[in-house]
Amino acid sequence: MNILVTGGNGYKGTVLIPKLLKEGHKITSIDSNLFGNYLKPTKNLKIIKEDIRNIKQSHFLGINAVIHLANIANDPLVELDPHLSWEVNVLASQQLAEKAYRAGVKTFIYASSGSVYGISDKERVTEDTELLPISEYNKTKMVAERIFLSYQDKMKIFCIRPATVCGVSPRMRLDVSVNILTFSALSKGLITVFGGNQIRPNIHIDDICDLYLFFINKYSELESGFYNAGFENISILEIAEEVKKLLPNTKIEITPSNDPRSYRQCSDKILDLGFIPKKSVKHAISEIIDSYESKTLNTNETCFSVKWLKKSLHN
């Protein structure tokens, strides 16, 4: 299958694309490379450096499926420049959907976010739960979902709502909960927990990438719609305590937080389809530790997305 991946040089893209290539797919990666270039030229991989706001109809020539990962990700990044975020996360998404439809693309997978649920004290936050987005980022994701679903009579549309992703990637992110807490313990011997009682769902990076593969391989059997993707609903403090189990000399400090986001994700819908997650938060913590100790973990300044984007916007 010929697959277009936006955000191919991102945190998930650099893990996903090798998996797609291994299965024999032909991949076109489109990324502005704002956070670096981690993809190596290889057979069946076409690399295009381009901002998705400038994507052309010609980029879709011969494409069967799109996996749309590119976006201004998470709340702090979006708050840096809300206007830019609406352009990238929403307006560019509409252009992608329209061009994909006009090119005859059969399958479109959109990497949305479980954060569209905002705050919920429900034990089972399913795909039918009311959305209560509380940040600009949450809102851009919710609106983009509606744009894509408006094309479901023209092509298969799968809006995947991942939990917080964790684990090692070539384009590492050290600004998401499991990763940053583990890195802080490794580099400082200290974890600062803001609040700690907030419940967040989590998913290992290998599992979310395998889930995209699952939808690529089974798209003809599946219905368009929303799909949760989070398997471990645990508090921030519980994550810190899991890190401490593997790094017992770590000190944990708890401070007040002004971040109220707290919700549990129920992913029974994809489990009922036959998808089986293989890794956990504990795997992610262990892999980050191993990578750090073997000096293979990417810890450069691009791994801290807010700082890097601030620097890029000012240049």
C-alpha cells in the first residue's frame, strides 16, 4: 500500500515509519523537520520537507491511505501561539482531507487526542462520552475530528484518540509525563510532581504505532468513527512511584498544581476488535533507563518541545 504519513519525523512518526516499511508498504513522509530529521533514506521511503499548511495535490498522487500525525502537540505548545495552532491543527487538516478525497484516498487515520474529554470523573470514559475540552489544544483536536468525520461517506475515517504516549523514540519527547519523570530521576535524582492525583491514561509508543498498523491492515472491515487508545489509567504520583521502584535513590517532591485535567479512558472498543497491546508504562520506564545508561537516548534540546518552539519562533 502507498501511505502518506504527515509528521513523519515526529515522536510517533519515527517509530511508525520503520514498522510500515517492514510490512512492505511504500511510504511518503511529509514533515517540516522543525524538531530535526531522523529518517534515513531507504527503499520505499520518500521524504518531503514541507509544512503541511503548504501541502499540494500532487503529494497525494497514487496514495491509498493517509496517517495524519502532524500537529502542534499538547497544551503548552499550543498556548505559545494559538493562531498558529489553529492554522496547523484545524485549517491544514481540512485541506488534507479535501485533497485526500479528491485524490481517491480510501483510508484516512487521524491522530486526535484523548485530551478532548477534558475533565471527567467517570470510571469509563468511552467514545460516546461528552467532550468538554478546556484548552485551545483540546478544542483544535475536537474541531479537526468533526472536519474529518464529515468525509466519512467519501472514504474510511478513523479518528484515534491516544492517551499520553510514552517510551523511546529517535525524535524523543522529554516533555510528556512518563518520559519527563523518568528523565528527571535519571538526570537529577529528583522527581517534582505537580499535584499528583490527576488520573491520566497512558499508551506505549510501540502500541499506538501498532494500532495505526492495525487500522491500515483491517480498514475494509472497520467502521469510520472515534476510537480510544489508552490502557493504563494511573495518577501522576503513581507514575513517579513506578520510576522510583527502578531508580530507588530518586527523591519525590509534591507541589501544588493548576492543571485540573483528569480523566480515565476506556478502550474496550478497539480491544473488542482484536487489538492486543503488548507494552506498559513499566516497559517504557525501563526502556528509557536502558537507553539513557547506554548513552543512546536522544536528550538534545529538540526533545523539550516548548523550549525548542519558543526558540524557533523567535529566530
